Amino acid sequence: MPTGIQSAVLSACYAFLRPIARLLIKNGVGYQEFAEIAKNAFVEVASEDYGIRGRKTNMSRVAVMTGLSRKEIKRVRELISGGTLKIPSRTRRPELVLTIWHTDPDFQDSQGQPKILEFDGSKISFRNLVSRAGGDIPPMAMLNELLRAGSVVKEGENLRVVSRSYIPEPHDPLRILFAGGALRDLASTIVHNLECEDPEVRFVERRVYSDRLAVSQRSRFKKLARDKSELLLQDLHTWLSERESSTPQLDGEGVIRRIGVGVYFFDDSVAGEQPEEVI
């Protein structure tokens, strides 16, 4: 059974993983891909942060800390050190259905194009296609997901595939990378503050919020928060610009370390989040 602090950490993780899971699912990333990058992160942090006298943590201790086998740890370490770490893309069932529809001769017309299918009735139907892909997903559930993702459209009683890709709600990759950086910065600040006993060394991390603000006032607060935040960030940017050098600065380890401030606005009703539990 988890200890009190472990239960609190897991509850906190569950809270911040909900929006992460929403981002992953919207962009067609499944649990297996997420589990693989989580494994890599566990191995890298356990290896780098808990060694003795600057050396990497030995594999036996990493195994104890992470619960992974030494064989798996060795594999991940080799990929990281060799610069060849890749996140395997497991073919999800919707993608497999689309691939079969585009490549299997049974589901192609005389021009080699994907056939227009009936949902049921004939041997070459959408139900049969889903069966070819295997798994236990009901054909109607699969169809609804592909329709929602825009990969398939209805033409009367028939179904036509319009995309070989399964990305339910595509986003700009560059914006997603920036979002990942913002999440990393916020999480790093929170973890630093949780581990730091000296209040003077803790980083600024504050929130102001209300669950009693009238709906009619919410748009006004959103604008106020945007305007005030912009002024604050402009002042901080000016301060940094006046004092920074023309080239990036390296620390004692030869690494460029950033310093900065982030400001964020949140609204549970827009983000689809559950309200925080009142303690």
C-alpha cells in the first residue's frame, strides 16, 4: 500500500495527467507510446540524479527505484547514450483499419483505390474490415471514432475513406513542442518548491482564483488577467534585455541554463477539468 506521501503524489499526478491524456488522445497518441516515454524518463532521472560523486546510478539501484528489470534499464540507457532513443509508434487499431482499407486488394477497386463500403451485409464490408484488423473493438464504435476523426465520411448508406491518417484533432507540431516546454518549466518549479525547505530559495509560484465569480464577470477578469500579465512580462523582458550578453551563457558544466518567469491563465469550464477537491 502506498504511504501517505505516495498517495498524495499519485493523486497530484492523476490531476495533472488528465489534461496530458486529453492532449495525447486528441492527437492520436495511445497509452503504449506514453508508457514508453514514461519508462525512458524514469530511467534517465534515476540514472542521472541519484548517482554518487557525479557518476551514474548503478543499474541495480535504478531497478530498485523504478521497478524495471536491469535488462530493460540497460536497453534504455544504451539508446539514450547513443543518441538513438526513439519512441516506438505502436499501430493503433483505427490506423490498422485505415491501412488495410488502403492496401488490401480485397478492399481496393480496379484502379487500386479504397472501395466505398457498406457497413454490413456483404463479405467486403466495414464490419469485415474491422474484423481483419483484429482486436475486440465493436465495428460501430470503430466507425463512430473514424467519423469523428474525419478519416471516414458517410455517403448515404455507404462509407468512404478520405484519409489514411488517424489524427482526431490535428494541432501544429511546433505549438505542441512549445506547450511541452511550458509544462516542463511549471512542473520543475513545483517540484523544486516541494523539495526546498528554505523559503528564501523557493521559486515564485502563485495562483489567484475564485469559484464565486459571476458568469457575467468572467470575460472581464480574463481580459484583466491578459492585460496585466502582458504588462508584467514586458517589464521583465525589458529588465532581462538590458542585462543579458550577446551570446548564451554556459555554466560550470558547459551547459546553457535558462532563467525566466511564466504566467498562465486557467478556466476549468473551458479546459474540461474537474473542480479541485476542497480540503
